[in-house]
Amino acid sequence: MKQDHLTSDITLATAAHTQEAGKGLTAAQLLKRSLDTFLAKDIKGWAELCDENVVVEFPFAPNVASRKLVGRAAIYEYLKNYPSVIDVQRTPTLKINSTDDPNMAIAEWSVSGRVISNGNPYEMSYATFVTFKNGLIVNYREY
């Protein structure tokens, strides 16, 4: 039976592998990899690109409780059903910017798709600020 949570042993091994795979990549490259993983609907894989103590912020989220999530397990729990709610079909825009901080990159991007429950179109634009340490996401802030 497939488990919906990340176990500590598997998470540690996967995070170590992910961290090793991220070595030598710039923050912009790491951000591109994380967006590619998310857009491929691999939420578990995306969570594994995060540090165990990642801080994820959605400052404008309608639900106040989901505006700040701390920890890889918390963000996975929050996002794990996303692919069954929103079907992202394409990314009309994607621009990733490097910053003066070599550990941070900013993405300006948009998605098009549909809301699965009612078939309505889903069109959204984002500005995402991501900080990395040792190849893993330590802070993710999305507007």
C-alpha cells in the first residue's frame, strides 16, 4: 500500500541524494528544477527538494493557517493532493532571475489549466522567491 507521508529514514536518504544531485547548481538552476518537479505533479519529489526544516510562505493564502508552513512533512501534507484539485496543463510564462545573493533566485511564472472538480479554467501568475542551502530549499515564498 502506498503511504501518503514521508518517513524519516526514506526522507533522510532521499534528501541526501537530492542534496548531492543539487551540488554545483546555481540557485536559478535549482529553482528551475524545483518548478519542473512541481509542474510534473511530483509533489513527493518536490518536497524532497526541501530541507527538513523548510519554511514555506503563501502570504496571500485565503486560509490564514496555510500562510506559513514549517517543515518538509508539513508542506508535503499541504500540497500532496494538489494534482487532484488543479490540473496544470501548461506554463505560458516562466522567467527565473538570479539575485545578488548566490543562494536566492526569483521566478516570475504563470500556469494555465483547469479546476478538476468543476472543469473551470485555472489561470494564475506567481512571483516566487526561493532560498537554497546545500542544494535544498530552505525558504520558499510565493505571491
